[in-house]
Amino acid sequence: MRAVVLNRSAFVGINAGTLLLVMLPVGLRAQVSIGWDFGTASGTLSPNTGTTSADLSVSDLSSFLAQTLSLNTTSSSAGYAGATGDFSVSFAAKAGSFSLPDSSAFVFTLTPVSGYQVTLTELTFGSRSTASGPSDLAVYTSSDNYGSAVFSTSLSASPPDGSWLLYETGSLSSVTGTSSAPLTVMLYGYGGSSTSSGNWRLDDLTVSYSLTASAVPEPSTYAGLAVLGFAVYRRRRNAGQGPVKFLPPFPLSICRTVDHAYRPSLCLLP
């Protein structure tokens, strides 16, 4: 549903009791991305590429099982489009088959402000696995309480011999967090033959996501406010009173765009 967006000057000369319902569809946020290249002059685990949003906070990259992460320029990324080189992040991935509570993983969290929910749409990253490092990768999220992998691939396509490759999940589906709650993403590496230092590295991790306003009033709310507005109008008219004065606009915010250009509202106009 579309609506005409009015500014304050458009309200001049409209009498009390006029009810304006301005609605825009939920999910107006454009897809944006944020990521990590892990630094150039010095290493960092904080996101440092892409577009930031005032309505979303992104955690530093960390490791599951509290394994020590190493930032260094040893074996810098190379050989794929967009490889930034310089610093990458690594740890000693555990050997053996996949285990949700016991395999090694890189972890980050996307936390929207209250009233919004975040949807993960795509991941891209450079990966380097040594001959004894992880042979497979799987991505799990908190959107389904880590019930099933949203993406998986074989790292043996390298093969895991120290070569860097770029991996892309493509468009992800059904990876949406709960309203006003964080969405945690885990990149598991498993299937290696030994747990040796720096046997798995990541670089140029990019996270594409969108934000959706989730706190939208039910239709019954609009109906109730419409009835209230009309009742106030009738009562004052029958009593011979002047128009009700509201400072325009008198909004009930529904959602807004990334740059806050629109503020859909339910308004009583002066």
C-alpha cells in the first residue's frame, strides 16, 4: 500500500475531526552490507567495511568455545577478486566430524533497535584451510535456534592446502531474527585431521542484511482511533465548540526507511 507523504504546511486550513491514515508497507529498509577486512596497518576484530546503521549494532568477530583468535599478516589473502591482503583472522580449528556444541566456529551478532528485526540475506568471505585444517563449512544461526544449516559447502574444493578461495552463500532464505532481539551467526569449520595453530583463516567477511519494522499496530487499532477521532469531532460540533487543536502531526509511527526519509503515521489533523 502506498500513501501521499504530507509536510506540516499541507495541514493548514484542515478542520478538526479530519482523520488521515498514512501507511507504507513494512520492510522498507533497503538491503545493506557491513563487514570485516581485519585491518591494514593494524589488525581489528571490529567491523570496518560497508554501511553502518543507527538502528543496528554489529559485534566484533569472536570464536565459539572461546578459542584464541589471531590477527596477523602471515599468509595474507590473495588469489580471489576483492582480496584485501594484509591482516586476516585465524584460529586452531578442532579436528573431527561436525558437532554443534563442540566444533570450532567464528561468531558474530547483529542486534537491531527495539521495534525492528534483522534478516540475513547473504554472506561472502575468503577462506584458507591448511592440509590438516577444516575440510567442510556450515553456517548456523539463532533464527531457528541453530536447528539446521542455512549454508554448507566443502572446503576441500581448494583442496585444503593453504590456498585462498572466495565463498558466497548466495541469497539466503528464512534467516530472520525475532523482533527487537539479536541474530547470532556461526561459521563452523570441521572435518580436519588435527588441531594445529592457524589451520583455518578468514578474510574479507561481508554480511548483507535488511531491517524490518516489526511493531506495527493491528488493524483494530486503526479502527479504534478512527472511531475516537470521529466521536471527538461529533461531540465538539454538537456542543457548538470550535475545532480541536492538535500540533501537527500527531503521529503513530509505523516504520521508516534507512535514511529516515519517511515516517508513516496515523494522524489527527488540525
